[in-house]
Amino acid sequence: MTESLSLDGIAARLADIVGASHLSSAPADVDAYGGLSPFAVVWPGSPSEVAAVLKACTDLGVAVGIAGGGAGVAHHWPLTAERPRVVLDTLRMSNILDVDETSLTVLAQTGIQVRHLEEALRRQGLTLGPYPAELQLATLGGLLAAPPAIAHSPQTGLFHDGCLGLSVAHADGSSVQTRVAPRRATGPDLARVYLGSRGGLGVITTATMRVYRVPELVQPIAFAFTGLEAAHAGARELCASGVLPARLRVLGEEQALSELGDAGAPVRAACLAVLSGPGALVHVQHRLLDAILGRAGGMELPQPVAYRWWERSRSPGVQPDATPPAGARVRHSRLGEALASVRELTRRRPLNLWLDELDLHGANLWLGSRRAGEGKRSLAALLLDAGLEPFRPAFSPLMEELRQKLDPRGTLVVMES
Amino acid sequence: MPQTQRYRPSPALGSELLAILPAERISQGSADRLIYSRDMWPKTLLSVRDNKPSVCPPDVVVWPESAEEIAAIVKLCRRDHVPLVPWGGGSGVCGGAMATSGGIVLDLKRMNRLLLASSDDGLATFQAGVIGQTLEDQLNRRGLTLGHFPASIYCSTLGGWLAARSAGQLSSKYGKIEDMVLALEAVLGDGRIVRCSSAEQPDLVPLIVGSEGTLAIITEATLRVHRLAAHRVFRAYEVPRVSAGCEGFRRALQRGLRPAVMRLYDETDSLLARASGQGRAAGGQRRLLAALGEELEARHGERIGDLKRLLLGAALSRAGMLSRLAERMLPRLSGGCLAIVGFEGEPSLCQAEVELFHAELLGVGARDLGEGPGLSWYQHRYAVSYKQSPLYAAGGFADTMEVAATWERLLPLYKSVREAISSLAMVLAHFSHAYPEGCSIYFTFAAAAEGRAKSDLLYDEIWRRGLQAVIKEGGTISHHHGVGASKAAYMAEEHGPALAVYRQLKAVMDPDGILNPGKMGL
Ligand SMILES: Cc1cc2nc3c(=O)[nH]c(=O)nc-3n(C[C@H](O)[C@H](O)[C@H](O)COP(=O)(O)OP(=O)(O)OC[C@H]3O[C@@H](n4cnc5c(N)ncnc54)[C@H](O)[C@@H]3O)c2cc1C
Ligand SMILES: Cc1cc2nc3c(=O)[nH]c(=O)nc-3n(C[C@H](O)[C@H](O)[C@H](O)COP(=O)(O)OP(=O)(O)OC[C@H]3O[C@@H](n4cnc5c(N)ncnc54)[C@H](O)[C@@H]3O)c2cc1C
């Protein structure tokens, strides 16, 4: 049964759970969530408080939006239902619970900012992996619930693939925890239900992540090419060769200029790779990489250019572009054609073009603009015109059915961006 | 055998199936029903030995050729609540493909086509009923490989691999089957044909993979494929103890090395793999020894001597005493543990990795044995026994328990399982699927009891004690054989409250509960 309470009554009920100082209806606090416009925000301090808040909201017919670091591009409520809304912010759930240096795993609460988690791990000679610095402001929970396409490394895979187990609180207040094992054959991988669920199936409260030792040697390398097609062909060959760089990017002319700065000579296209690992292995990989990219027509740029790029790309101050880029997944065999159509469509506009998440199968093709006001939708429209399908997270019908089972009253809201 | 309430077939079932499939692809004949009455779950051999082979015969066996045919069969079953059990190669060792409630067994082996292979895009799409070696041959002809080599590659199918989360012998480099799958087509328990891909979020692929026919029938899969390796190198070592071997493996993997093969045999298993000599045994025990010898030869792919048989036979009938003795004697007798590693890929990369690995193993006190043992293992890697195990005929039984844990929990788990079951059975173990965060342990146990009833009790008790120890130490009850019927009772402890999420998935994908009922503890 849904109880009916005034907004004040609801706030009082929630304050009983989290403590009055961890709930606010002050405009300055609620306005911080922009498009979400809740009447109150709650900051639970533990998984059991999260579960209790969710249960209370379900009982009271209150809709809940989950907020992590808020790094996600503009978020909207997908429905305009006339229900009181609160934001559950995971800010206070930022404890590191365990670092297992033998198995190389970390168990942490999901409200922790990736930057803080990484700093703590570095103090023990560990790291979450060679992911782009843009992720630093996101929370662990945000990255698992809404994995951005950029959270990828050819060496370690997708960031969320490093999630070995998690605990979740559901809308009815029940909680589950998936047990950690390197691999198992005991049914579906239940943790996967929640990865990418954008807050719609439950609140991820803790997660066990794989971590890595800080590499013995890190070697950034930059190659210039006369065109994007050749740079892509080189990168593709690299992926098939068994050399697995920690980072791998292919940049068009404008993007090369903005990421590399002055490279000493004009760069029509570039392939950037970072090799990391034991020195002896990195040296062999470097020789192979030189041969592969050389055969594809690349010329190695001076080492300081590569190092400067690497330092800049990992500095925590790195700011996302004014306009978020639009991207699409493209298989290698279709990339040549895709690049040609995109270039044709953008001949008169100085747009930035680059490829990342390169693997055995394909790459993400990105279109960005350094000019403010260039809407994401118009970039996405360009991709559509080029016959590509821009990323657009959407629940599959089956996931939607599962959502209705786990949260029949629709307490939790699947965010859209 | 776990028998859930048995479905009573309606007399019209056969004729209704005829509206979907031609007569030659439907059988209610007793020979077919007998053949499909059990998979390779070792416990079923105890029945076979007693001349009671029809443990769980299905009522009907069908051989569909398309997802549409399967969807039509599912809809028919749904109407009448007929249990429907997908069947690949029937090589599963947990009773997963057995029709424990009767109903229809749906053999997918006629759906065996290669639909697409692209070396440019590193992927290939196959129908799910293709036999493993056929799949690999077709890729090899195109210069490609899946990198998945279970010992059962000749008798298991792609669908069975995906359904039970299979692991191949080169898993450290290529991963398990769940690491290789990019997209699926499947028929749900409500008759819907769905396609899902790992590009979607949340990703349905890892939910259908591993569900052992309880959520959906997998009809095709798109897989990651690699160029055939240009070069392969083996090295073998003798390490002083299991703990030292594990330490060497862990350090190497955590430095970023990716051998294709990593195998570490514990003291007992190493002794068996190595020992030779003369020994005597008498009467029934001798037969048991000979049989066990054959079993082990099949497992290890090499000849073993009489000494081994002697030790094993004695251990089987007086498992407790001998285990204690072995505990004390083995360190002196065994000469340590055998470790085999293999690398494949680009030659200069292989060489660099071999050298780094070598240094790690020497660092834990290993002695270099050269490439011989590795090459010999590779040559015999599929030398598994397909005939009814002579060990059973001689009055004993054997089975394997493949579990996994993170490195920190691994050795305590190894010790606990051995302690838990070594008073009942002879136990050996090897570590053959290793990851940066942990490793699997493959226990082989052999025991003997008089008569069927006692054998059944002993068999179940060994599993119970073994898996309880695994759960207590924070490991998982299965790394790659799956759960099926044999481990269903342990699913609640394996998953805790998270099992409820699996049940919700079941309610969404198989609302009437017709897909492989009675399995997986649902
Ligand atoms: C350069 C750049 C590129 C990006 N590309 C993408 C992209 O391709 N795709 C994309 O989706 N995002 C993208 N983002 C957005 C952002 O990185 C991710 O969405 C990230 O998850 C945000 O983390 P956050 O902590 O800021 O979470 P928020 O922005 O606060 O939340 C993100 C989503 O996750 C949910 N959520 C947060 N925490 C939890 C939790 N503990 N349990 C359950 N749900 C939770 C929220 O409800 C929301 O739906 C990009 C960001 C940048 C800077
Ligand atoms: C000698 C021997 C050696 C072995 N070695 C290994 C090894 O090295 N590694 C390893 O992982 N396993 C090994 N196994 C176990 C077995 O081969 C695997 O479990 C394999 O994955 C089973 O495949 P299958 O096609 O035979 O499946 P089956 O036994 O027919 O079925 C297994 C389960 O999957 C379900 N299923 C089958 N096909 C489908 C489908 N298309 N859709 C949905 N569900 C389906 C069945 O209902 C059943 O629950 C070995 C077995 C034997 C007998």
C-alpha cells in the first residue's frame, strides 16, 4: 500500500533514516541537480541506509533518481509523472573497504570518486588501470551504472569488465551481493544485470574491482600518417598482432592539432599508443609496433611530442570538450567507408574526428567540436547521415521487463542523457 | 538421481510435433530415448554398471534446424507445460542435459553452419549446434582460431560451451568461452526469438551465457576469433611445493604475462604423472588398480606404471589411512610439483615472455625441465577416455570437482577440500586456468564402496563435504563444468540472496518454467 504524506512528512521519514543533516530541501542543494529538480536530496552513509531509503520511497510513492559525481552529461527524468522526486546522492559512500594485494582487487563503496580511489591505490603501488583522465571526476558507481564508451584500454578491456562483484539495493529495500570469483560457471553473471543499468534496477552500493600494479615501464609513442585510413590500418594491424597497448588512439588532423600541439611538422593523421609493462616486454613490443606502423606508412614523431601528449592526457585537470562528442561503433571492414562519408559531410565544418576503443573487431568513431554551442544532437545527426548508428543507451525490452519485476512500482528512474 | 515431478506426455504430442518437423526429425523410439537418457555425469555410470541405464529417458527427441522451428516447438510445449531440454553434445558432466522431468530433448546438432567469418573484423558467427572441432577446423581453413580447446572438443558443441561456461586449455591467453562471445541469437521460453549483443547496456549476453538451458535456447553466436598463432613454445618446471608454483604463476600473471597454457600439478598428481616401477596387487584390488590405471592414463595421456596402480588401489579401499600416510610421505617421495607453461603468438613476443616467466619461476625455487613434458602434454591433450570407465566396472568410481577462488583464498581452499574428502577418497589436483586475480583448482577424486547403495551414498558425501569446504573458504563451486542437476542443491549457498535475481530472470524469459526444469537450483 502506498502511504500518502506531505513533502515535509516524506522528508521527515527519510531524515529518520539518514539523519537530519544528511537531507536537504534547500534550493541551493536541490538546484545542483539541474534537470532532476527534486524536492529533496538525501545523502545516505551506508548500504543499509540506501536500502532503507529506497524502501521508504517505494512505500511512500516517491520517485528516486540516483546521483554519483554528476559528471554524466545533462541528465533528465524520462517521465513527467506527477510524483514527488528525491535524489539519492552517493557522495558519503566513499570508503575503501579492502585492498587485497595478493589477488589485486579492491572493494569500495561506489560513491567514491575515481580520482580518490586511484590516489589511494597509487600509494600502494596499484592502479585501476590505464583509463583516460576524463573519468577521474566520475564516481565508481557512475562508471559502473553508466559506463562511458571511453572507459576502455586494449590491454585491460572495458573498465566495467574489471568489476568482479558488487552489492546492490533494490527498490523494495532488499539487497543482494554477488560473490567474488575469478571466473565461475554457476549460472548467469548476475552482476551484469546492473552494469549499464543507469540507476534503473537498483543502487550499486559496493563493488569489487580488479586492480593492477603500477607498470614498470610506460612508453608513449606517436606516429604521423598522411591520412586517417592509413593510421587506422596500422592500428588495426597492431590489435591483431598481439601487441596490446595500454592506450591506443587514432586522430584526424584537427584532433591531432588539439591533442599534440605543435608536433614540429604538419600532422594529417596520427596514431598514438602507450605501451606498458615489464621493460623487456615493452622493448620488444616497441620494435614490433615500429615495424607495423612503419609498414602502414607511418613516421614516428619525436619522443617529446608523445610524452607531452601522454602527460597532458592524464593530468586530472583535463576538461571535457565544451560540446560532448558524438560517437558510433564501427567494424574495421566498414571504417574506410564510414570515414569517407563523415569527411564528405563535414567538409565545410572544422570538426574533430578520432577513433578509440580500438580492438580486434573495430573502433569507436567520434565527432567532436571545440566550439561551444555545437549541439550533441547535430553531431549525432551527422553520424546518422553517414549511415552510422550513434550511441544511444536504451533498455532492451527484456531488461525493461526485468526492471518491472525488480521495481514494480517504478520507484527508481532510469536516467537519460 | 534428482527426479522432479515427471511430466505425463499427452498422446497427441507426437502428432502435434509433426506439424512442425518432418517425421525423421522426431523420435519416440526406445533406442533414441535410451541414448538421450543421460549425459556424461559420472554418477550415472553407477546405474549403467547395475544394468539400469534409463535414468531419465525423455519422452521425445527432436532435431530442429532453425530458430523458427525451435520457437514453434517452444510454443507447443508452453501450451501443455511440456519440459524442454536443450542438448548439444551431451558431454556435460553435471546431468545438465538430462530430462529429469521427462518431456522433449531438443538436440541442436543439425544446426551446425558457419554463417559468417571475417578475419578483418576478428569475428565469426556459427549456429549453436556445431561440434567444437568442426568449428575450429572451419576457422583454421581461413587462417583463424577461436582459441577454445576443451578436452571434450570432439564431442561438445558451441551451444553447450556457452550454456555451461566452458573453459579450454589455452584459457589464460584466450579466456573462457564467455570472454569470446560478442552476440547471441536465442529462443526464450515464451517462444520469442531474441538477438542480443555486448554493445547493449545492460548486456544480456552474460545473462544467457551460463544459464544451462534454463532461460533460453541458444541458436547462434558471434565469437571473437584470432589469427592462427605463428609460433608456440613450451617450458616445464619442477617446483618444490604447490604454494611455490601458485606464487610463481600469480607473480607472472600480475606482471602482465599471458601464457596460453599454465598447468601446475600438486604433489600427488605429479607423482602419478611421473612414477613408474613394479608393484603387485592381488585379486579384486588388482582389477581395480588396473582399471584406475587406465582411467589415469586416459586423463594424463601417458602410460603409468604399476607402482602408481598399487598406491592408488590401496588408497581407494583405505582412503583415510593412505591419505594421512601420503601427506607425510609425499614431500619426500614426489620430488615436487610439475608445472607446464606454453606461450603462443608472435615469435619475439613469445620469447620475451618465456624469459620473464622463467625468471619468475626460478625466483620461487623451480628447476627447469626443458620443453619435453610440455610437448608431451600438448600431444596428448585430447587423450580422454570415451568408453565406459573400466574403473566403474571394477567397483570404484571417479569424478572431478573444478572450483575457483581469488589467489588470497586459493591455498586455504585447496587445503580444506583435501582435508574434507581425503578420508573418503583418493584426491589429486591440478591448477590449470589462472588469471591475474585468481585460479581454478581441478580436483580428481576416486573411491570405492561395495554395492550401489553405498556407492551412491559415498559419492554424494564426497561432493557434499568438498563443496561445503569450497563455500566456507569463499570459492565458487564450479569454474567451468556448470551446475546442472549435480550441484543444484548448492546454488543457494553459492549465490545467497542474489539467486532471487536469477529467478526473476527466469520469470521474464521462461514464464511457464518449461526450459530445463529442475536444474540450477531454481
Ligand atoms: C569525456 C566524457 C565522455 C563521456 N562519454 C559517455 C558515454 O559515452 N556514455 C555515457 O553514458 N556517459 C558518458 N559520459 C558521462 C560519464 O562519464 C558517465 O556517465 C559516468 O558514469 C558518470 O559518473 P558519475 O559518477 O558522474 O555519475 P552520474 O553522472 O551522477 O550518474 C550517471 C548515471 O549513473 C547512475 N548512477 C550513479 N551512481 C550509481 C550507483 N551507485 N548505482 C546505480 N546507479 C548509479 C545515475 O543514476 C545516472 O544514470 C562521459 C563523460 C565524459 C566526461
Ligand atoms: C571427456 C570430457 C572432457 C571434458 N573436458 C572439458 C574441458 O576441458 N573444459 C570444459 O569446460 N568442459 C569439459 N567437459 C565438460 C563438457 O564438455 C562441457 O560442459 C561442455 O560445455 C558441454 O557441451 P555439450 O555440447 O556437450 O553440452 P551438453 O552436455 O549437451 O549440455 C550441457 C548443458 O547445456 C545445455 N545446452 C546445450 N546446448 C544448449 C543450447 N544450444 N542452448 C541452451 N542450452 C544448451 C544443456 O541443456 C545442458 O544443461 C568435458 C567432458 C568430457 C566428457
